[in-house]
Amino acid sequence: MSKWLPGVTSISYGGDYNPEQWPEETWAEDIELMRQAGVNLVSIGIFSWAMLEPRPGQYDFGWMDRLFALLHGAGIRVSLGTPTASPPAWFFHQHPEARVVTRDGTVLGFGSRGMASPSSPAYREASVSIARALARRYGNHPALALWHVHNEYGAPVSECYSDDSVRAFRRWLQERYGSLDALNRAWGTAFWGQRYGEWEQVSAPAASASVVNPAQRLDFARFTSDALLQCFIAERDAIRAECPGVPITTNFMAGSCPAVDLWKWAGEVDVVANDHYLDAADPCNHVGLALSADLTRSIAGGRPWILMEHSTSAVNWQPRNVAKRPGELARNALTHLGRGADAVMFFQWRASRAGAEKFHSAMLPHAGTRSRVWREVRDLGENLARLDEVVGSEVRAEVAILWDWESFWAQDLEWRPSVDVSHRERINAFYDRLWRDGITVDFAHPESDLTAYKLVVAPASYLLTKRAASNIRRYVEGGGTFVMSYFSAIVDEHDAVHPGGYGAPLRDVLGLTVEELLPLRAGEQVRLSGGVTSDVWSEDIALEGAEVLATFEDGPAAGKPAITRHGSAYYVAARLGVEDLTSVLRPAYDDAGIVPSATPEGVEVMMRRSADNDYLIVVNHTDRPVDLPVTGTDLLTASTSGSKLEAGGVRVCSGSGQAMR
Ligand code: GLA
């Protein structure tokens, strides 16, 4: 049982705090209200560069000194931001070359945030300097708990096509390939006469007349993730040199920011931190929330993780910013907690009066303390304070879904067989089915050790290396159950089709080959045996040992296999809806010895375990009371848990073991 923050034994609770937007008289009220809400950790300084360094090299730490003193006096710990997501106006005035250039050549101006090129030497130097200055000033402050470097690397922009970026990309390629010949081979530059004769001719894949070389674009996506990571590492190392011992993190956006390969990033942070915002357009958005939390836990790889940001109610940046319903704030927070989070933080403490985010909800809304949101914030603080013993406990999963950012980057490029095929849509569909079946899911890189899982699902794993295929083969040979969906194992790490054809690296495992891809027309539906329909996709499969579980009854693949099984390896060539995915998952569960949970629909049950205890976290997403066949003590009310869970209610039961199964 490990704690993410040495010495901290309770769930951390709080949010981003931007007091520089308010007169200092307000700060005392903030601190008093934080006390009332049970806040014990706040993130400060995230966008304060212009206030901390008003002129190059001239620091003004006075206001932050006073803020530290106030917070410390109230026993509130500090997660100190480095303000490098938003360099001051003077920086861009001095270094116009450090501005981000987009793929179509637009140079992004000042007045927003996230607009510095990650490959600009001037930006790297200035960001490391301000990080070092903060570490020297506050590294020994007793209130300091955590370093929060930058903000959401990769958002709002990730790729940069400036001259500095092009030079850095070339250096990155030289390191990766060693020679131009190797680069020409890897990128397949014999196609359309793209062969390079000198390194100086190699550039970033800026907009061109038609589709740009996909291997070049894939490498540029890898380079972009690495360039951002180098920015983080440079700041982290400068801080660590001044302030060893205080953990350093940055806030990820697991599942919603495609630009950074978090498998690579996770090992570089001392604690994994995540930001998550609901998709207001999705009435079942709590499933997407669960996915993000499970992905974050998987990235953390068994270490504790923290929720750095979510919202108390509506955000301000979606087309229709739907407010959370009564109780949703607690349901969301406890789902993150149930899936492993040891901190519950929000953006932000007090709603901003001015600026682009004034319509974003906050812990202390514009309406003040006479508001539902405030009351729910205070209640949540009270509830979390009762959950000390949950801190550091673990979540275990028997099922993994494969997740690979490199595959997403490749698959999202242009000129694929169908615009309707989306890796993310398939992941969401399989996850949704598993969520409804009450099965906890980890996410795993295709080349990682899969032996701990009874079942591994590969939804639309377009880019699958030979190494990954060998890994999957070993897993299946070792007795694992494997389910793969269409448009998988199509290309290698250079976005080149595998020799032997689609799916060739797993041909022996799946007992089939895919002869031809047969995408459907927009809106076209096909029937499968067993009364199931599908759309978007079909394939011409030739069996090489697999047995047929379902057949296409019409459409371009009529009479051909749609769902197959070869030992414990399943393949599904059709886009099945969440309901119909049972036709492939039920037999796979049976094979793997996995029992779906019998919880009422819309009720989410999560389990955390420590050496001494089990904790069952139950969330009722429905608007009716449900039976709660759980025994044990409800930590939130300190009473024996009743048999009903009220509409929209939550429970954290201690010592309830497997009661719901
Ligand atoms: C992100 C950022 C925050 C804030 C919120 C608003 O997560 O990190 O600074 O802009 O979005 O939802």
C-alpha cells in the first residue's frame, strides 16, 4: 500500500486556485471558505508567469510569499505550478520566432495560452529559468507538497512547424535512423518520388498539395510527443536539483489528448495526475469518465494516481455546457476515487469574473455560498474526510483493452478504407459493454506483459508491430483469452502493410487471413446470423483453422465469416453495437472464467483493496432507488449499510468483500 504524498494520510481535496485574479482582501475569505469545505491542497501559480516575472529576469515573489504564508497558516498544502503554459507578452516580443506555427503555416499570436513552440531554444531556456527560480524560492517551504509542471502538455496545440521545430525534427530523425538511406526505406520514399538526397531536404510534414507521406506524419507525431516530454524533463530536472524530495508531476488528459504518448511519459513523473471533463453531449458520460480513470490507473502502472482537475458543474468550452445534476458532483468524484484516485481536485476554486473561462463552474461559484454547487462541494469535502483508510488501496482488473497512441496517430491519417472506422469508437464500444457487465478494465500497451489478465481485447488495433503480435501469441499460448476486432494488425511501425497481408502477424493465432477489406456505404446495414445487424464494415475472411460463430447474411461479405473462434482467440469482422458485442464477449468470458456482475442497470460498483480491507464504492446513476445487496459499514455515514441505495446516491462500504458478485 503506497501513499503518493509522503506524510499525507487523507484524500487530498481542493483545486486550482488563481488568487492573482482577485484583490488580496478576498484571500482571507477564500481561506476561511476552503476551511469550511475541507480543502487541504490547492494548485497555485499555473498561469502566473507575467505576475512572477513582470520583466525578463526581474522577479516579484512578494504576493506569492504572502499567499504561501496564508495557506500554510490554515494547514492547506500547496501544489506549486510552473507557469510555463503561458509565457508573458515580453517573451514573445523578444522572441517572435518562439511562436507556434500550425501545419498550414499560420503563426499563432499572443493573448491566449499554450502558444510557445516546444522546440524553441529561447522558450526552453526561459521556462527552465522560471522553474528554477520558483524551486529556489519555495523548495523548502513547509506548505509545499507537490510540483505541478506546466499545464496539460499537448493542449491547446501540440504540433509546431516553426524553423526551430523543423531543425529539431531533423535531429530527432538522425538519431532514430542514423542514415538517410534508412530514413528513405522506413518512409517508403520510392512512392511518388519522395526520395531525399540530403538531410537539409527533410522537413516537417506541413500542408502540401495532396496527402503527405503517412510514415513521415507518424514520425512527426512521435517527435512532437518527445519534444513536449523534453520540455517537461528540462523543468523537472531543474526543480529536482534545487528541491529533491518533493514529488513532481504534470496534469495528463488521459483519453482526451491524443498528442502525447502517456506510456512514455508516465515513467518520468513522480505521481500520475489526470484531468477529466465530461462530454456534455453524451447522456451516459459517466462511462467515459470511468474509462479515463481506468486509463489513468493503467498508465500509473500500479502506483497511486491523483485527479488533478474535474468540474463541479458545467464547463465553458463545449458547444452546450450542460450543468451537473444534483448529486452528480459526488457521483463523479467517487467514481474517480473508486477507480483508484487518491486526490479529488477541481478546476477551479473561485469562479473567474473576467477572461475566457468566466462561464466555467467552480467550487465557489459566482452565486457564492448560497448555492447548490457550494453545498455539494462542502458535503463532498466532509465525505472525503471520512475515507482516510481508503488512501493507497488498490484496484485490480482481470481484463485489459489494448491502447496504443502510435496506432491512433497512424489510423487517424487520411485515405483510410473508410472514414467511419475509428479506433476510439471501437474502444468506447467494448469498454461500454464491459462497464455494463460490471467488469473492471485496465488498459495495456500491446507490447507490455499481459499475463496478469484473463481476457485481452484489441479493438481496431490498426498499427500492431511484430513484437506486439509475438507478445499476444505468447499470451494466448499461455492460456489467455483474446478478442480482436476488424481493421487490426494492418500495418507495422512505419505505417507499411504487413508482408503477407492484413492481419498476417496474427494469422496463426486467429486461424484466418483477411483477403479483402469490404467497407460499407454510409448508412448501409448488414445482417449477421443470430439476428444481429452491423454497419460500417465487413471483410472477406478465409478460414485457416478457425471455427465460425456467426456469418454475414447479406452485403458484400454475404456467406463469409463475421465472428470466429480459434482456441481461445476470437475475431470479429463486423461493427457490433454495445448490446450485440455480447455475441463475441459472452463466449470469451466463459472461456476466461469471468463472471459478469449482477448489479442493477445503471449502478456502478468498484472495488479497492488494501492488505487489511476491501472497499466497495457504489454509485447509482439512475433516478430511482435500487437494491443494494452489500453488507459492511458505510464509511460515509458510519452506519451499517442499508439494503437500498437512493436515487443518484453513493456508498463506500468497508469490509464488504465480494457481496455484489
Ligand atoms: C483544462 C485546464 C484548466 C482549465 C480547464 C477548463 O483542464 O487545465 O486550466 O482551462 O481545462 O475546463
